[in-house]
Amino acid sequence: MTRWKAAGIHLSISATIGVVTGVLLLGMWYPPPYFHAGGADELMLLLVGVDLTIGPLLTLIVFRSGKRGLRFDLTVIGVLQTVALIYGMHVVLASRPVFLVAVPDRFEMVAADEIADADLKDGTAPEFRTRSWTGPRLVTGIIPADPVERSDIVFSSLAGRDIPNLPKYYRPYGTAKEKQLKNAQPLETLRHKKPQYETLISDWLAKSGRSPDTVAWLPLTSRKTDMVMLIDAKTAEVLQPLAIDPW
């Protein structure tokens, strides 16, 4: 066997692993439209790039039919590639979106590693005490009535533990929809504010069959990219995130 054939076989195996990884990313852990917002596009390029480069390239360099110690060399390459893949998958899973938290003035996408295990145990319902594996769960984050609790949250937010990161304040979506609707802006405001996205907005309206006056919007913030969340102007029902910078 030539080194090119050996590297080609290794590349085929690595490409298969890359495809499976991409399916899991797009189909389960980072479903559209949260793929880009969660930074999964960059993670996938890094993960697949390393996977496709380390193994096949090193195989091409070291492979020589009949070479003494070849089996050991290929074993080391396989171990290095596996370690790199495991580490990459760990980063991907730790960064996956697990909750989409609605607070009065925005939606916030929360990643798995942005909630501490101790805080997760304080969730008021079973679905608030586990991290989702199939895309973010939509919840409402309430502001506590107790002034002492509110004061504590102000200080804990400086350390990255704000209401969206504390499942004890999660409630079923719609619990505070009146406050959301009060803070939401009409779709026409977005069209005037971001005229460069007129085609995107018009296409969405045409596909959804909605008139502009029935749609409002709030910012959707995330670790990587902020977007716009469209909601029903009367019921606050979540309609569709759009890849538009809300600021």
C-alpha cells in the first residue's frame, strides 16, 4: 500500500466522523437558528479541521509500507486524533445551548457551562433541573419580589450568576408575558432601524403569512452573536429568531 492510499483511507474515516459530528451539532445540540448564535460554526470548523488534519496528514508523513515500527506510529497517531476529538467534543457539549430564558426586556440563550450544578439543583420543576440535549428549553426568568434577593442577584451577576443563570427563578414561558409585551417593540421599528435587513424581514412575513402589526420583537443575546426574537404582539408567543443585530 502506498502512503497516499493509506492517507486516503484515513481521510475517509475521519470525514465520516466529521459528518456524524456535524449531524449531531445541527440536528440535536445546536439546532438552527441557534447554530451560529451559539458559536457552533466556529467550533465545528475547528473540530472537523483538526480531525481531518491530524490523522491523515501524519499518516501521509510517516507511512511507508514495510517500515519497522509502522504499527506503533499509526497507533500513536490514532491516539492523538482520538484525544483531540474527545477534547473538542467536550468543548462543544459544554457550550451547547440548554435554556432560552425570557426576561422582561430580552431573551437570553444560556449554555450548559453557564449554569453551575449547585444552581441547577434549585430548579423549581424537573425540566429546570437538567441540561437539555436537544436544543434550548424556553422558560421565563422572574425577578424575585424579596428586595434582599434582588440585591443578592445584583452582586452575583458581577460573577456571571444573573437570573438567566439561576434555575430557581425559572418559570414556564409566558408567566411574565405582560412585562415582555410592554418592553417589546413593533416590527416596523426594526424595519426602520435596520433597513439593510428589509429583504430578510419581508421574506419571513411572506412565509409566515403574518402582517407586520401582529409581530413585535425583543433582543436575543447569546455568548457569540446577538439576534432578534420575533414574538406575537398580543400573546408573546415565540415566533422565530432572525439573524439581525438588535443593537
